[in-house]
Amino acid sequence: MFQISRVDHTALRTDDMEATVQFYCGVLGLPLLQTMRGSGASRRYVFGAGDRNRLVFFDGHARSEEGSPQHLDHIAIHVDTVEEFDEAYRRLKDHGVATTDITERAYGKTFYFHDPNGIYIQIGLDTQPDPRVADDPDPVPSASKYLVRS
């Protein structure tokens, strides 16, 4: 039986990455851990939110109308071992849950599925630290001020 070890990150959408960086770093004091480019021109910025917790913002999304709820991109939950990862994938398939294919990444592997409420969920396994820290070739202006470098 697999056991989820943690919620790795919650992914949210923004239409203004600069304002997001200024708010989460400048106002809330969160460290900016990564500035990345996703597929296409979309930015993906990662903020530290305590021990092994992260908030990830994807830009390029239209702002929700006033009074409308913010739309969640996805929730990422992680397991600690290859065996747990494989068991999670098999268990979801055995229960008839449609999943994406397993994607190999520079830091491990992941797959995605929807829960009964339509929430997009990622299960991941880290096999090494993510080597990407600042691969956004054109970061928003305040990113250089707040990006944490090892």
C-alpha cells in the first residue's frame, strides 16, 4: 500500500507574475525558490512555504471576474519510494481512474489525474533535487531581488 508523504505544492494561476512576486516575497516574506519557463512562454515560479511545502504560480491566465473563485491549477502530492509510486499508479488504474502517462523529469517522475470533483492532482516521486533554479530567460523585474540562490 502506498502512503502519501506530503503535499509537495499547490499550483495556482496568475495574470500578473510581477505583482505575484512582489506580494508573496515582498509582503508575505516567502522565498522565491525557482523561476522557470514552462511549455511555450508560460512562466512557472516556485515560492517556499515552510518545510518541504511550496506554492507554484503559472502565469498567462485570465484573471477571474470579481467575486468568482480563483481557479486552482493542480495539487501535487508526493510519495517517498519507487514502490509507492508504482503502487499509486496501479491502484488508480485498478479503480478505473483515468491517468496520464508517467512523465520522467530531471528530478523524478510524475503522473496526473482528476478527482471526482474535477480537481487535477499530480502524484510525484523525487529521485534527486530539481536542477532547475533560474531557467526563465526573461524573468519579471522583482525576481532578481527575491530569488534564493544556493
